[in-house]
Amino acid sequence: MAETKKKVVGLPRKTYWHLYSLQNLQSDKLIKVINKILKKDYVLIK
């Protein structure tokens, strides 16, 4: 029997962040996101 590979399709990485979505993050996740915003890897939307 031939094996079939299932391709797992996920959501794209979130690169644009809104101020309201940052309020709901855990503190360790918030720190990672803020550091990436400061490095200009992510974009902050007002």
C-alpha cells in the first residue's frame, strides 16, 4: 500500500499587530512581540 503524505496547511505568520490585540497577550508572548516590533520584523497598526 502506498503511503500518502498529508500536507498540513497552517495560517500565515501574523506580522501586523493592532494595539487592542496586544492587550490580550500573555506577558512572555507580549515581550517577544514588542521586541520584534522594535526590530521592525512586525508592524504595529494604530
